[in-house]
Amino acid sequence: MFAPLLLAVALATPPAEPPVRPSVILVTLDTTRADHIGCYGAARAATPTLDALARGGMRFEHALSPAPLTLPAHASLFSGRVPRRHGVRDNAGFRLDPEVPLLAERLAAAGYTTAAFVSAAVLDRDAGLSRGFAIYDDNVRVGDPRAFDYQERAASQTVDAALSRLDALKPPYFLWIHLYDPHLPYVPPEPYASRFPDRPYDAEIAFMDAQLGRLLNALKRSGTTHYVVVAGDHGEGLGEHGEAGHGVFVYQATQRVPLIVTGPGVAPGTTVTSNVGLVDVAPTILDLVKLAAMDGADGRSLVPLIRGARPTPPDYEMETLYPSLAYGWAPLRALCAGAYKYIAAPRPELYELPTDPRETRDLLQPKAPRAAARAAEIAGALDKLTRDDTRIVAADNVSHERRETLSALGYVSAASAPQAGGIDPKDGVKLLADLDAARRAVQLGDPKDAMEPLKRLLAKNPGNVSARLVLGQAQLAAGRADDAIATYREVAAIAPNNALSWFDLGNAYAAKAANDDAAFAEAGRSYERALALQPRGAPTYLNFAALHASRRDPEKARQTLLRARQAGVADPAVETELGVLDMARKDTAGARAAFTRALDLDPRRAEALEGLGRLAYGEKDFAGAAAYYARALDARPLASLAKTLGAIRLYEMNDRAGARAAFERALALTPADDPDAPELRDLLADLQRSP
Ligand SMILES: [Zn+2]
């Protein structure tokens, strides 16, 4: 009788301490197609990190994104809801409803330390995904200037930022890392660019994979028990169906994403082939760490699949409003039901995915009775799911203004009578050659060449907001500020909730504002509208400050940039400008603080290094000044920086060898026909003669 009693006591004794929950690392790979990763069968991929992760855990062969757009897809991943239910239908002009519950909030409430490191401005905290994160590092304007106007940072920079905070994260923690490299433009760093000379997209993926490896190795060394979940947000068209990027279509090229889960209890090297979705990620993570399910999620926990069960998969919805909001075409909706995918478009489509994964054989063209019946069945299910879409878009998540925009673009009416009209994106995509030609002309500095293609396009497609924005840019670049103003006013009327249209309108007025009081006032009003929609829009503050500077009002410029700081903008360009303005008003302490802040955000900001060099020079700290100029020159190879460095070394430090090196650098950076070149050559000859 003795032993069973002991056993009973032992069984009844609770553990002395509640077990610490495992940590969770979520990595989202932007614009990453599953079929460009080695473990998904891409023979020519260089993705050893992801391949090893799949060998150590569970790989989902058919993971589906609900939208081909970064912000809507991420909002689905964190809320477990499809876009029509979380309300973020596009990257621009939408903000997540504060009532929608998010994964990070749930984990934080359960005692997790939460930290996020994102790589692109589209996931700026203003978009609403920062809720629940104690650390939300969206310091993205430090990246390669060739990429997206400084609106993104490279995987190496994001991983560096995360690693610098890793020791401070107390387990259990929830760490989200977002990597953006495979997004356009493809500018892979070496050695990846040379290794994949004709495949820059794959080179970006290889670089990102290597950086992910660096992160995961550091986590392994830290020894915490953790799950790693890696998911793509959407793929990339790469020319399939006529789409280079993503957003226009909902074909598998952009909707099928990688999804890999590893961690305690996940059998290594396993694969699930049935459909799963990004909406399942948040419910799965909560289930893995034994927390209650998400409120109102459309997705389901994949833990039963991880444990070996094979339940019948539900249907998965997809949508894109981008064709409608950007181009004035019909929006698209789709439903994946088992082997079939139905796309609701003006000309609907039906595909059988297992036999036709690239969706090249539309079963409704020509329509066979069996396919028509299957299509009608799935269309009925989709209609039933999305019947209340109008109500949700109109009443819950969207302001009155936004509703008017949507209805002006034909969306809300299209939602109540699905896809009744509008250009089918399959036809519309053929119009985009003219838009691309116009964009190229503006980029190459030939804005007049943009007019003809845009005129042709807008005659066929007057609701194309993107074409009107490019038209405004072309007009402004061609010196036709008044025409640009008229164009942007139209755009702002169609898309009043898009901060970009007000920003562009402000820039058009600013072009005339130097001697025109009315234009100056309108420019200010337009920038204010943009800031009301995007209160942390660093480029808007910078241009607004430049507007005041153009009116010779440096104090107003400074006040505008201080306002940015007060609004929570942490931006290296804003801090650098503040430093320059403080230097001009002889506030050296303020200037030093601002330049130092700029360098905290971006250690290679050349103008801030130069500013600190000038301050040091002013205090006769010549060695300090030379050191700053040398760093500035390393960050940005400019002849002017090299010349100043040479002059300080020669005249203030009597360092002739150092001066020679700097002037040689200056000469190398000076074009041969530049008037400065002979002078530099003479100087170098002098330095060589007298040691
Ligand atoms: Zn994305």
C-alpha cells in the first residue's frame, strides 16, 4: 500500500516552478518564391541555411499567401485573418485597425520579451504591426541608396541590429526578423552578384540566406530552447503571366511561399503537401507554446499536422486590390479548394494545381461542362465567404474618405456585385509596357519622352492612378510645374488617403515656391496633409524643411525637423540636416549631438562624419578632424572630402605621406578634364620632390 501512495503523492506534486515556455523566432522573407529555394526543388539555388532548416524540421510544400503585397500579407500572418477581415487591403493608404488582435500582443501578455527588426519602410510602425513589440526597430533608411530611395536596409544590416540586442532579450522571447533583399530593385552585393551574373533575384536570395545563417548560428550558441518559423510573405512574378514583380495577380508565382517550422517536438525532415496558409502561422505559434487560440482568426493551428495528423485542409482565400487601387482595373479574388484554384475576375479562371502548378491551362477556356460546374461550386463558396466584404470595408475599417476613394475606383460596388466591370488585369497588364517606358524616361532624365506613352495609356485607362503620378513627375521634371500641380490635384482627389499623392503635390508647389507666396502656402498645406496621413514620414519633413530653406528661413526649417524628432522620427538624414542647421547658427553642442545621433542610426552617413570633422577642425583638434574626414571618405568616395583630408594632414598636421595618399585619392576621383586635376597633379609633384 506504501508504494502506490508515494506514487500518488509524486503525481499530485506540482513542479516547483512553472516550465519556461520556449522562445519563438519568426523570420519573414519578403518577395521569396518557394520554388527558388533548394529544399523546394530549385536545383540551382544557393540556400544552405533554409535547406538545413528544412532537414531539421517540417517543410510545408504548399503554403499560400492571402495577398501578393507586403503589408496585407504580414497583417494576415500576425492576425490569422484574411485581408478583408483585418482591413489592410494595400501597402499604402491602410493602417491596421487597433481592435484586431495580434500575435505579438498575445505573446507579450504571456510574459514573452518581444522584439522586431524590419527591413523596409512599408512595415514602419505607423502601419500598425508594432503593437505588442517592446522593441520595434524600423530604422530602415540606412540601406543602399540604389535600392528604393533609402527605404530599405540589407539583410546584413538588419541581422547586425538584431544581434546587437540579442543578449538583452530575456527568454522566453519572441523575435521577428523581416528580410527584404529579393524585392525589386535587385542589387545583390558581392560575391553573390558575380556568382549569379544572370540571376540577380537568386543572388539576393543567396545573400539573404547567408545572413539568416549568421542569425541562426548566434541563436544556436545562445542555447535557449526555441522554435524557428520561416515564412515568405509573397512571391515574385519574374515574367510569368506578364508580371515582373508582384501585386497585380494572384497566381501561384506570387501566392506560393516557403514555410518551414523547426523546434521541440517537430520531426526532422518532414514535409506536408496539403494546402496551408500564412493565416495559419499565428494560430500555430500560439498552439506550439501552449497558449489559447487567437480571437477571430480565419486560420487554424498546424500543430495537428506537425504531430502527424492529416486532416482535410480548409479552403484558402486570396485577393489583390492593387490592380484596382493603383491602376483602376478590376480587383481579383481567388479561392484554393483542394486541387483547384478559382480566380474571380471579369473573365474567371480555373486551374488544377497538382497537374498545372504554373497555371498555364485555364480549364474555363474553352469551357468544359465539368470544369464549369466545379468553377460554379467554388465561386459560390467564395461569394458566400466574401458576401459581407462591403460591410466590413465600408463600416468597420475604412473612413468615410477612404470609402469614397474605393467607390471612385469602382471597388466597393465591385465588392457587392463581384467583378462586374473594369479592365481585367489579364488585359491590363499589357498596358503596363507604356507605364514602364514612361518611368524609364523619367529616370533617365528624358521626361518629354514619357508624355506620349502616358497619353496613350490614360486614353484607354483613365483611372490609372500610377500613370497619373508618373505623368506628374514627368511634367515637374520637364519644368511644367503648373501642369504637374493640376495632375497631382486630380490624383489627390481620387486617392485622398494616399500620403504619396499629397507629398507629390507638395513637391510640385514647392518647385514654384521660391518667389510665389501662394505656391509656398499650398506646398505647406499639401505637406501637412501628407503628414496627417503619415505622421512619421521622414521624406516629407525633409522636403518641408527644404521648402523653408528655399525661402531663406533656416529657423523654420529647423523647427520643421525638430517637429519630426518630436513625432518620433529617428532618421539619419533628418539628424544630419539638423546638425548642419545648428552649425550654421553656431550651436556647436546641438550640432555635435545631432551628428552623433545620425551616426548611431547609420554609422556610414558621410555628411554627419564630415560635420563632426568640421566641428573638430573648428576646435583645432586636427587629428580628430582628419579621422572623421577619413571615415567620411571611406563611406562616400568624393574628391572634395579627399582634398580636405589632404589639406588638413599637410597644413595642420605636417603629415606629408598622409597628405600624399589623400591627394592621390582625390586625383583618382577627379575626372581628367576637371579644372582641379592639373592643380592636384602639381601639388602631388611638389610633395614627391620635397620629402
Ligand atoms: Zn513583400
